[in-house]
Amino acid sequence: MQSRHEHNGLLWVDLESPTRDEVRAVATEFAIEPLIAEELLLPSAKPRTEFRPTYIYLVLHFPALRHSHKSREQEVDFIVGKDFIVTTHYDTVDPLHKFSKVFEVNTMLEKGPIGDHAGFLFFYMLKKLYKAIEHEVEYVRHDLSEIEDHIFSHEQVEMVEAISRSARDLLNLRQTIEPHRESLRSLEEDGTKFFGEEFLPYLRGLSADYYRVHNHIMRHTESLHELRETNNSLLTTRQNETMKVFTILAFVTFPLSLLAAIFDINTVENPFENLKYGFWIIIGVMAFTSFLMFMYFKKKKWL
């Protein structure tokens, strides 16, 4: 599916799951090399940045954790020329869809130019995508806040799985955007040769957006580690308390069982066998023994 947007001399062609004919037509229109055009047909495993005399080709991956898409990671291919930009993706990318709506509104209202070249269009587009990642990170932060509340509400067992889910989300966010660093560094170093020195602050701004998002992810990862340690400590404490209770019960019941077994021996020397209140005397001896053991545990501060 292809959509085209034009504003003040800048053209944006957006391709979603393009066919070979659509890619061939776009490649002919913008003089895109056949090898790069072939790359637009299938997803790429890794991000990349390539510079050509008339355009820049970038491949970036973005996380999509909270959306019902085909995968938790979405690829966007950018071909950025002087007065055009081509984007290719294989699923609906929500930030790009929202950006297209804003772009259409600006076109209808005939607002001022976005910039002198398509690099500015790419700049605003990528900022929108990084803003969407911040929203993903904010969802994870909200989950961590709820996990913290549940941990201190004596729900440590239930939080083991929740912590693991949040750890998976943070790991996915980190692994998806970390390769952006090299692409942005390459773009910052060589992009000025293509767009001019005056565009350098905008390229640095994109790097700043990336590092801000990355730092948020790392801070939440550290918070998650602390929550996991806290949850594990509380779980261990609860397990130790349970084991202590069972150990004390075993230690109490063993001598009582021994006493009962001794008094149950059927011999003529059994002092309680023929007594009228022998049963209650045995019960009393066992109760007194239990009391002594309880006081001993209390003195040792085991209870």
C-alpha cells in the first residue's frame, strides 16, 4: 500500500508491505539503486546507514510492545533525498500514521515550510518515533510502580512472573534501540556533507533524543533489579519463617510422641497404667513439657 504526501516542495512516499511493482516504480522515480530497492521488499536483520550521492539509506528498528501488531519489533527503512523521503515498513507503524495525519493537516492549512530540505522532514519523523518509544518506557515504569505496591502488600509470589514480564519488556526495548547509536553517529558525522553544516544541530538533537530514551530504559532496568532483589529477599524471609515454624513443630512433637510411646508400653512397671486419672496425668506431663519447650524457644528468641 502506498501513500503520498506533499508540502511546500517536499514529498513523502510511504510504503506499507510494498509489492515489487510499487518498489520498482519508486526506485525509477527517485533513481534508487536496484540493490537498495531490493532491500525494501523484505525486512532486514540489522540497522544500517548508507550514503549515496543523491540520498541516504537508513534501516532502523523500533519496539512495539503495547500494540497488537505482528511482532514486538517494527522495521522502518528511510530513503532521504534533498526534496523527498521514502519510508518502507511491513506493518502499521502507529507513530508514522499519526505523523501523516499531522502532515496532512499542515498541508491543508498551508502552514509554513517544515524546512529547506527533506532532512527536516526526517528529523520530525524520527522525533515522533522516539517519542513513541518514550511512551513504551512510560508503560513499563507504570508496571514497575504497580509491582512495587504489590511487593509490599505481601504478594511477592505473584510478582515473580510480573517482574519477569517487565524484565523482558525492558530487554526488548534496549536490544531494539541500542543499534541506533551507531547509525545516528554515522549520520551525525557524514550527514552534514549531504545536508550542510547548518543541519548539524538537528542531527545532534536526534542523538540527544536517543540517549534520553536509552537512559530512561537503563534507569528503569536498575529499578527493576532493585525490585527483584527486594522481592527475592522478602520471599526468602517468608520461606525461612515457614521453615522455622515447621522445624519448631517437629521439635515439639517429637518428644511428645516419644513420651506418648513410652507411656503406652504395656508393662507391669508402668506407673500410670492402673491409676484412675492416669490418662490426664500423661496429658498434663505432655502439656507441661510443651510449656517448658515454648518458654525455652521464647528465651532463645526463636519465636
